[in-house]
Amino acid sequence: VSHGTSRRRAPYGCGAEDATFKVCRSLAARRAGARRASVDPADDPLEQELACFAEAFLPTAEDRHRKSHLLDVIAEAAREVVDSGSRIYPFGSSVNGCGEAQADVDAVFIVPPDSELRQAPYLLRLMAEATEGRPLQVIEKRLNARVPVLTLELLDEDGSETACTCDLTISNLLPVYNSRLLRSYVELMPSLSVLVTVVKRWAKALGVAKTYEGFISPYSWTLMVVYYLQVCHGLPSLHAMAQKATQRVDQYYNVDFVS
């Protein structure tokens, strides 16, 4: 037990990395032709490994409810900071369906274009002050970073920590569209969720998911899984299905896709 929340054990009594590599070995065996077409899915070792992995590590309804409550409390604080027109948009793995139970929440604070409160460090400082009297505590303030971030944690009714945290940034909508795209793919192919989680755990265990060491990001690993499923398993391209490119973010990024 940590911070008032229970941790589910990895399947088979093994550690998280062991569980991940067990699934990956099953994936490799199938790729090598070990799986016969006549095998019933219920008897397929890979399907069993994935199901057990999902039960151990993917979010439950309680996890999703707690994160939703955290966002509601943050949105209430945002309305206090900016009287009207402000919005809190969640993004990241907790939204797109490709995250684990303990993954934090990412959110962007959008303010009206005509608002005088447009500077990210100042807005986040006001948000930190708005936690007073609410079931929130400030974990970290990186107000002078290239992308200023405020990390908040939800508190229980008795004021105890929940380990449910949110990284709040200002006025960058592109990650929101990225998350909606991946969420649409998960809705098309639900197995994508656990496959991505396994691959990201595998990449982290091997140390090949650290961008500051020159490797690709977890988001890039996610896109590689999507591409694999498109090429090998018929997952359609939601970009290709879009009729025309009309919607852009920051005048540079085409965010048109079928959802």
C-alpha cells in the first residue's frame, strides 16, 4: 500500500518486468509461427498472457473515477482563476486508453484568446494558489521550464495522499488531438490498449524509451504499434479516411482524422 491506494500484483507472482518479457516472448513465438490457425482463442497462450497482464496493470473503473474527480476539482479551480471561458482538456495515456493504472493525468488549461491572463508561469502560479481549500496539493512547480508545468495531487476526504496526480500545462492543444486520435484507434481495436502497454513496458525495461538519452519517446512506441497493426492486421488509417485537411493547430499541424 502506498499513498492510500492499493497496488495490484504482477501476474504469476513475478515482477513487472518479468511479466512484460513473458508477454513479449509469447508475441515473438506467435510471430515465428508457433500459433496454429486452428487454436481456440481461449486456449491461446498469448491471449491468456495479455488478459492476465491487462487485469494486473490496466486501469479499473475505480482508477478512472478517481482521475475524473481530480480533473473536476482542477476545472473548478480554473474557473476561479479565469471567470469564464476557461477549459481543462485532459490528454496522454490516461485518456487515450494506452496507460497503466498508476499513470498520471496530463491536462492543458485553455483560456479565452482575449483574456489578460495569458502568461503560462503566472497562470500556473494562480492555479497553485487556488488549491487552497480544495482536495489538492502542489507536488511540483516548474514555472521557468521551456514548457511550464504544475503538478497537482488529489487528496482524500481526510487529507491523505492518493498518488493520483496531474501535470498541468497551458494552451497547447496538439497533445489533446494526439490523444483523441489514439483513443479512436483503441475504440476500433480494443486489444491495442494492452499491446501498447506491453511494448512501452518492454522499451522501458530495456532502457530504450528515454528521449534524453537519444531514444524515441513512449508516444513514438505507441505509433509504431499502431503502424504495425495497420500493416499486418488491417487497422485502418484514420488520417487517410478523412475527406479533407481543414483543421490545424498552430497553423502547422494537420489534425483532421475520422473519429
